[in-house]
Amino acid sequence: MELSVKLEAFEGPLDLLLHLLEKNKVSIYDIPIVEITNQYLEYIQEMKRQDLNIMSEFLVMAATLIAIKSKMLLPKEEKEEEEEEDPRAELVQQLLEYKMYKCMSFELKDRQVDAQRVLYKLPTIPPEVEAFEEPVNLEELMADLTLSKLNNIFQSVLRRQENKIDKVRSQFGKIEKEEVSLSDKMTFLEGYAKSHKHFSFRGLLEGQSSKMEVIVSFLAILELMKMGKIAITQENLFDDIAIESRIAA
Amino acid sequence: MEEKEYKTAIEAILFTMGNSVELEKIAAALSLDMEKTKEYMESLMEEYKSMERGIQIVELDGAYQMCTNQNMYEYLIRIAKQPKKHVLTDVLLETLSIIAYKQPVTKAEIEKIRGVSCDHAVSKLVEYHLVCELGRLEAPGRPMMFGTTEEFLRSFGIHSLEELPEMNPLQMEEFKQEAEREAEQEIVTT
Amino acid sequence: MEEKEYKTAIEAILFTMGNSVELEKIAAALSLDMEKTKEYMESLMEEYKSMERGIQIVELDGAYQMCTNQNMYEYLIRIAKQPKKHVLTDVLLETLSIIAYKQPVTKAEIEKIRGVSCDHAVSKLVEYHLVCELGRLEAPGRPMMFGTTEEFLRSFGIHSLEELPEMNPLQMEEFKQEAEREAEQEIVTT
């Protein structure tokens, strides 16, 4: 058996097998398995020097061929029914399918040669078209937006901002802020008492939501009372405290 | 070879090249003399013109180019420019609502409220003519202040910003209290 | 607007775009329904064909593209730069034909037919834009499935997958008969 054909020419075990069948002028349907297996093994003997990755695929096929060969060499069981399968059947199917696609690949190749004779052109979009910017259709853009929706959106933005504040830390923050010093509060109250003769403690506390601020305000009142700058009266326990300024306006 | 075939070849050449092609080059490709080539070229141009096609051949200083008929711009724009769908995304809407209620407002203030950068959103709103620059704030960095436009009012059919729905004070109070309650709970549970 | 005008617009669109354009997009640009657009498109294609022009319009799976008539190739190669075509080796062609006929197909299926690993071939075909991933098969390992692209249709001059050269029963039958004849001869000669 001469190995005239270059080994690299085979794209896989099936390709090699088809080549051997053609070379021996035998039918796919009636593979002389002994002969073909021997030839196949000779080929891959030659290939051993080559890449093992490629080899492994060829070796699988070699094993298959040897398996088929051994099956065929075994004495056949007495012919019971005609159902007895040719051990080569599966390989035959595989070879047929492979051959079919191989054939179609040649067909495609011809098509490609023809198709290559057709030339296309690159897009030539005129600069005027390229530069065109679609005008914004404000009416369409604002179609779903109503004022109340805009209002809701703003409120939910604010709510989200509120929620984002770390509760524990923000408390710490307030403590710091509430280091409103007593003297600051007193200065404020003195100023206030200059323009207001009578005022109530509760009224004074409006807008001073934090406990600390209320406490400092209370302390300031006490301090100013001690200094005689204001006088306070309270009818009953927990009632509002009425404050009277003793400072001349 | 006949005139018809030469003209067909010229057509294919101009199409493939896209750019302008000098008569000389065309003549060489066809193995024809310049005179004949020019004759066929002119005949082809005449054909194109008389058939009122969407493509025309124009002469540019001894070179020839295939291009579309000018009347076709409208269609070309519609196909070459994928219609950009302008939509007010959530980000844009939020930014717009902040600007509407807090104007004049700087980007830094918007970012403080939304917690994220607003460059893109603001410039989109400016592009849509809903928001405009109002001038710079006299503060470090002299940041630009933004406000809503007349277009903005017009698209809501209102005449002034005072007609914007008021921020519901009760609701605002609720937010605060809610936040405080949560804060207290947090402290209790920790 | 008249049919003539629509066809003129289609012509200009295809010329300008250079690439293939889906019928749907053309219909949208013309503000026409798909059916009418297709009717005008086919009429335009027929016109081009009957006039034996140097340019033709080809269909690629529902998209349309303008290109040269292949008879003009001789002139064109003298003047136009032939875009570099990838040379497909036999392995690539075999793998491509399996993908073309069996799509959607997994690498495992291709390997089963060819008897060898196809990783390299498939990724080359993907690189050449002849093959693309189609999504994963809902099966163990969720293997990727592959199919051919529009570029495949274009480079092989096929207008849709239905136009792939037929191979099925007849071809198979031929193989069989051929094989049988050979077998018989063998028996006679041995």
C-alpha cells in the first residue's frame, strides 16, 4: 500500500476513510472491513509522529474499525431471522451523511465563486442627511405628563431623600447641632422680649421640634427670669407658661 | 461589444466606486477611447434623467459620480436616521420636577437631592427646551443656575410658576414624622 | 403619491444605504404598508432585470440590497478594489455546509457528523460573519446553537435558506446507486 497522499490532506477520520474506499473502488455499503482497517492503521502509523490532538480522533475511528472487524470475524450465530445487523451499518450511515455534506460543501463553493463576481457599494449617506437632527416634538414628549404628576414625582424624590438619611447617624448629627448654647438662646430671647411684651412659652417653641432645643429654651427662660429680665406665670401644672417682658422696648 | 453593454458597464463601475471616477479611468477599464466613453456616458446620463430615477449621474470636473436624486432626502432621512424616540425617562422627570420646584437651582443642589450626578439629565432637558440656564450664582465656583422655560409653562398650559401645584405641607410633615418614627424605632431596636 | 414615485424612493434608499435594508424599514420610511412596499419592490427588481442594467437588486431573507450585475465583473476588477474575501478551506466549507443545512445546530452535532472537533472551524466562521450564535439549547449543558448569517447568504448568492442547493433524497439516492453500481462491478471483477 503506497502512501502517496499527504496525510494532512485528511480533515478527519471519516475523510480518510472515504478516501480509502474510493481508492479501493469499493462501495460504502459493502466495506471490506479487514482490508480497510489494515490500510487505515497503516495511515495512522505514519501519522503517529504528528500532533496527538489530531491523532486521538483518528485513533477513535481505528478502534471502531477494529471492533467491527472483530465482530465480523467471529463466527456468526446461526441465522435465526433476517434481523441480524451488519456491524458496519452504523459506520455506513455516518459515512453517507458525511459524504453528503462534503458534497454540499463543493456545491456551496461553486456558488461562492459566482457570488464573488457581484460587487456591493459602501453606504453613501449625503452629509445633509447625516447632519439632520430630528426636532424634538415637545408635545409628544410631554403628552403623558401632567402638573399633578410632576408634583407627585417631586414629592417622591423628597421622600426618597428623607428615607435615604441614615436614621441612627442622623440622630447623632442632631445632637451635635443641638449644642445650641444657652447663651445663644438667651441672646435670642432677650432680643425677642424687646419687641414682644407678652408671649407664651409654647408659642416660642413652635418650629423647635427637637427635645434638646426645647430644654435649652426652657433653661434660657429660667435664666432670664433669675436675672429679672422676664416674669413668668403658670396657672396650672402642664399649662402654657405666660411670659412677660421686663425689658424696655 | 455594443453601446448598450458599455453603458451597463459604466453604470456598474459608478455604482461600485461610489465616489467620483475620472472619465480616463473608466475609458481604461472599458478599453475604449475617451471620446467614445464620453459619448456613452452622456447618453447614460440622459437616460437616467429622462427616466426620472431615484439615482442620477453628475459630472464633477471631468469625473462622474452616481448619487441620489435630491428630492429623495426626506425618505433618506427617515431610513438613514433611526428615529430617535425622545422620551422623558424617570431620571429626566425627577430632575425636571426638582428644577421646577426649586428653581433657580444649581446642578450641585439637584445632585444633593437625587444623590446622583445630573449632568446628562440637565443637558437633555436643556436640549428639549424645558430647562434653561438662568445665570451664575454668586458663590464659590460661580455655578450655573437652572430654571424652567416658557416652553415648559406652555406645554402644561399654565401662565406662571405660581400655578404649579403646591407642595402639600401636610404630606411634607408626614414624611418628616415618618422618618422620625422610623429613626426612633431603629434606636429602640438596636 | 404614485407607484412611480415610490419606486424612485426605494431606488434612492437602496443606493444610499449600500447595505441590505429590511422591507419593514423601507415601508416605514415610505409610510406604506408592507404588502404594497413589497409589490413595488418586486416591480422595481423586475424593471432592473428586464432592462439588463449594470446594477441589480437582490433579496436576502426579507432584506434588499443593491449590487452589480455579475456579468460586469470583468470591467469592475480593472477599476474597483475587490473587497478581501476570506478563503474558506475544505474544513470550513464542510462545517459551514453542515451548519447551513442543519441549523440550528450545536457543535456536538457537527462533531458527530464530521468525526472531529469543530471548535476552530466554528469560531473562524463566526469571525468571518458567516455563522452566528442563535441562543442556547434547552438541554443538559445548555449548548450554544449556531446558524448562518445574512453575510452567508450574500457571499453564496443565496436569497434565503430555502434556496440552498437541494441535497436531500435525490442526492442521497444517487450516492446509493453509485455505491451499488460500484459494488456490483467489484463483485464482477473479483
